Amino acid sequence: MSPQSDLLDEVTPELVRRIEETLDEGRPDEVKRLLGGLSAPGQAAVLEQVSEAQRDALVALLRRDLDPEVLTELDEDVRDDVLDQLDSKDIAAAARELETDDAASLLEDLPEAERREVLAELPAADRAEIETALAYPDDSAGRLMQRSLVKVPDNWSVGQVIDHCREAEDLPDDVYDLFVVDAAGRLRGSVPLGRMLRTKRPVPILDIVDPDIPSVPAMADQVEVAHLFRDKNLVSCPVVDPERRLLGVIMVDDVVDVIDEEAEADLLKMGGVGSDDMHANTIRTVRLRALWLAVNLLTAVIASLVIGQFENAIEKIVALAVLMPIVASMGGNAGTQTVTVAVRALAMGELTAANALRFIVKEIAVGGLNGMIFALLMGGAVLLWYHDWRLGAVIGAAMICNLVAAALGGTLIPLGLQKFGVDPAVSSTVFLTTVTDVIGFLAFLGLATVFLL
């Protein structure tokens, strides 16, 4: 069973309703007992599913009993609402329990004055680490990395490393790799934990170190880091400064979060939604969606203007009004298939200048072949419906033209947007809809005007 299925089994609708009823009945101990039996993701799921008023009541009830990990699992809008209910001492207490990268994510969206208050409540060492993390750009490796790791000098033996790991009190809970540095703190390589445990104590640690491990600069974009983890099958990856001094480590669980965020962002953008507004209030949701609806309205007006140029033809042959949405719809669907593949390939680094032409030629061929197949099907249907072979030929030719145009638009639009530094996921579908609608109507109505009137 998948982790998501486990979570769904843990937080059932019946449990959420029971928590709501118990809260309304004023039985705080029972509410705490019900929530206490859930994992951090489970508690977060409950806070996301109850109403805003009940969420505020739950947070007021739990206060410092709230598991800090819950805050890292919450949707951004819900987390902002929860943090509004906590004072600086409560937030600082939570930040102390979290890894540096999670604590920085927790504090980054707080108002500047409130963030300073929270930082002032933290011990000097914790405050310095979080401030260092916040100094890195958002979505960078420096923001992702955690500073809790096993770092040992290159002149130690395996026995000394083992003794250090047993005696040190500030080591991370989960260790997969140990990092070896020289006297200046520069990375020499890493040693998998299993390899070290199988090695005799007197062996110098440098004898079993892997010096060719990949590392990333602190300013690297998190998407590049995710690609590196995928390509190299990494569990952890060191982060270094320009002099190759070891700064921290990025763990695979943080990269999984990045992959989820990027996939979610691309999906939302392709749907004309700037961000996940599931838990946003109504006014904010309207504002987030209105921009792209306005852009879509503009593209619809452009398509209507094209149709308006053929009013006389439509008046004389009513069948044109019945059939023309079919051509535009087929082009739109074919284009969406192509643009989805193109955007995904660009995001994964699979579509580059080296293979772009080959991809374009392939998609044009696919569009042309599909166009001919559906031209025959639709032409035959129109012939049986209207008993006019010329009308069938016109819609078939228009179908081929629009599916080829859809293939061209679905490849060239995202490639062109990326060339100009615009995220292809944001506006590819909007431009593509304009292309397929305009070409579809223009081809069908234009050919009908030439050959049927």
C-alpha cells in the first residue's frame, strides 16, 4: 500500500467528523487524544479538512503540544493561518525542533518584524544557522540543505570515525553518508555508512573514501539539484562553496518535495491557475484565476473576429456553423497532447537544442498522419450526413491543416517561450488555443468560401 493510501486510511471522513463534533461539544481532552494518535501528516490533513473556525480552535487548544513537523506538512495558505494563531515564542519553539532548512521555510514568509521577534527567541547557534539559510535565494541548494551531517577530518582512521559517531550528541537522526574534509574544510569525498562499518578500525578513512562524488554549489537552482539526484540515483548530496568547502547536505526527502512542487506548479500553470488555491479564500481565488480567464477571453475574441469575416458563407451554408467547432476542437486536443509532451520534456531536460528539430519533425508527421486519418473519418461522416462530397472534402482538408498547425504550435510555442526566458508551462496553452482556433476556423471557412460558394 502506498504512503498516500496509508494516510487516507489514517484520516478518514468519519475521524474528521468525530474530531469536529468532539470540538463543538467542548471536550478538549478527547480532541487531543484523537489527534495524538495521528502522524504529523495525519494531523496536517485534519487541519486542512476542517473549517477555518474549527482550525483556529484546534490550534488554540494544542498550542505548544502541536508537533512542529505538522507545520512543514501543511498547505501554504493553511500554514499561514496557523502561524497567525501562534506567538513568536510558540513559533520559535517549533523552529528549534526542525531541521535548518525546514525552520527557514517556516520563517521565510513571516512579516519582517515578526521574523525578527521569532529569531530573537532562538539560541544564538540556531539563529545564526537559520539566518544563513534565509540569506540564500529561494529555490536554491543553499536553502534546501541541512547543516546537520557527519563531517570528519581526512587524517582519521575508521575507528576514530566510529568512536566520534558514538560519542557526538549533535549528529543527525538519519545518516547515509559520511563526508571527509581536509584541514581547511574542503570536501575530499564521502564514505557510505555501510562501507565504513565493514572496514577494520585501523584503516585510514581516506583509503575507503569516494573522491568523485557529485556536489552542488550553494547557489544552484533546486530543479538542477533534483535532476542530479535523478540522474545519479543519489540519496544525499553535499553542498559546497566556491572554494569547495563543505557547507551542508541535501537529503533525498527534500528533493522529493522539490519534484512534487515543480510537477504541481507546471500542472497548475498549464491549467491557467497560478498556484494551488484549494485552501485560499474566495476573493484570493478569484484574483488568482481572473488573469488567465481574461487572456482566454481575448483569444476567444480573436477567434470570433476570424469567424466574423465569413458571415456571408455561414448564412448561405448553415452546415458550416454546425461543423466548424469540430475542426477547432480536434486541433485544440491534438495541440494539447503535443504541448504537454514538450513542456514535460523541457522541464526534465530531455528536449534541447540538439534534438529539437527531430522532435518538431516527428510531431509534424504525427499531426499530418492523424489529420489524414480523421479527415477520412469526418469526410465520410459529412458525406453520409449532408450528401455533399465537396463539404466532406473541405472539412477533411481543414482537419489536416489544423492538426499540422497544432503540432507546429505545440512544439514551437514552448520552445520559443523558453528561448525568451518565459516559463513554457505558464502560457503555452493560451497561445496554442489561439493558434488552433484561428487556423481551424480560417482553414475550414476559407476553403468553404473558395470551393462551395
